[in-house]
Amino acid sequence: QELRLQDVLQPELNRIQRSIADQESHRAMISGNLELLKYHDKHKTLENEMDCLEEELQAIEGHDVAMQEYAQATKQKTKSLDTKARLEGRRGGFVEQIHHIKRKLQTAEYKNIDDRHRRAMIKHDTTQIAVSDLDKY
């Protein structure tokens, strides 16, 4: 008899267990939905607050002028950086040219060039004096 009672009650017991499991699943779903609604409300509140702050920012006197000046200053800074880079490149070229000329001055062709130039100038001046003396006679 106990087995029979168990056989009769088993389907009812299974149905109740499924119902309890469904209730737990519904409870979790409802709890998740409540959390979602809470975050949604918080999101809306933050969006409204952000809109108010943006309106206040627009209402601040001189905001537009300050933004234009900032944009102009940023543009000038970029232009200055470009100019600086270009001039540094030119300077690098000049430094390279100086190094090249210094190396060239160390060759035999230009060795003691100051002394040779001085002697040539003396010879030239002497020749000029001699020519002027000859012109006098």
C-alpha cells in the first residue's frame, strides 16, 4: 500500500518540485529585471544631470570666445611646432655642411692657406707698388 501511495503521489511531487524550480527561476528573472530598472533610472538621472551641466556651460559668459581662442592657440602651436621642425632640419644641414668644410680644410690643397694667402697679398701689393713706381718715371 505504501508503494501504491508513493506511485500515486510521485507525479504530484514531481509537479510541485518543477513548480518550485520555476518559481526560483522567475524570482531570479524578476530580481534581474528590478536591477535593470534601477540602473536604467540611474542612467536617465545622470543623462539629465549632464544635460543641465552642458546648458550651464553654454550659459557661462565668454565660453564661445574662450573655445575660439583655445582653437586658435592650438592651431598656432601646431604651426610653431612645424616651423621649429623645419628650422631644426635646416640647422642640421648647416652643421653637416660645416663638418664637410672643416674636413676639406684639412686636405693638402687648403693646408696653410692663410700663410699662402698672406704671401700672395704681399707679392700683389709689392707688384702694385712697383708698377706705380714705374709709372712715375
